[in-house]
Amino acid sequence: VDEADNKVSVLGFIPLAWLLLSAVVVAAGFEQAILALLPVYGTHHGIPEARMSALLSAMIAGNIAMQVPLGLLAERLTARLVRFGCVAVTVLGCVLLPALIETPLIWVCVFIWGAVSYGIYTMSIIELGERFTGSALVAGNAAFSLMWGLGGIVVPPLAGGVMDVIGAAGLPVTLGAICAALAAATVVRRRVL
């Protein structure tokens, strides 16, 4: 979208790319909820704090190590398709977390989880740059920042509240549900390919 002649505001950008903005909310919410609540989840399973800190470090390492490979994959496919794959694998991680949390496989799981959960944001930024120019790109960047803050503020208390109601399982249930909702919205919009 070339908006050189028409100024686009942050609020005016929302209807242009609500799915991209939703992806940013999900990515931010996921990251902040995991950083805040995965140690609580681990404590419920009797995992020492030091191990949970190491698991979070492995997750962050996955995030750092895999963004360039995901970007290269997006160049071969599309950012939209890779984002959908990242969302799907993030949901899979939510499903597998209860089964793997007390096994050595959790290390691989959190490394991959860190890569793909943040990859949702990376692919969204790539698509933003591919689809928009001028004032729409500037407004989109500002809207991304706003949505990042919104996701980081809303999702952790939501996940914590669900954990209060149903127990530790509330973390993967909540995060899996928001990621599944994003995947469903992507499919409904037929915006994967």
C-alpha cells in the first residue's frame, strides 16, 4: 500500500492490517507471560528455580539463534506462511509442555518454542515492510509498538488468572488458545499463502 499522498494515522492503520497487529499482540503476550509465569509453572511441577532460569535462558537462546534462519525461510516462502508455521509450532509447544516439562526433551522444546514464538513477531515485521510504504509504514510501526505493549500488559494477567482458576495448566491452555485463535483467524482470512 503506497500511502505517500494520504496520511495514515495509527488508528487508521488498524483496519488495514488487523491480522498483523493481532499477531504482534499474541507474540508480545506470549513472551511476557512465559517470562513471568513459566517459573511458576515449573514450581508447580517441583522443578528447582535454577533449572527454570536455565530453561528460560534456553528459550531466549532459541529466539536469538533462529530469527535469521526464519527470515531466510521467509525469503524462500513468504513471511505470512512462515508466521503461520511459527504459530502452529507454538501451539504444539503449548500442547507438549505438560508432557515434557519433567523430561530432558523440554530443553529442545523451549529452544524451538523461543524461536517460533518470537518468529511470529519477526515475520509480522517483515510483512509490514513488504506491504506498506510511506505514512502507512510509519503508522504501522507505531501501531506495532502499541500492540506490543497491549499484549505485554493484557496476556500475562489473563494467563495468571486462568492459572488461579484451573491450576498450572492455565499457562499452556491460555497461550495455546490465543495462538490457536490467531491461526484460525489467519485461515479464515485465507491470508496464509
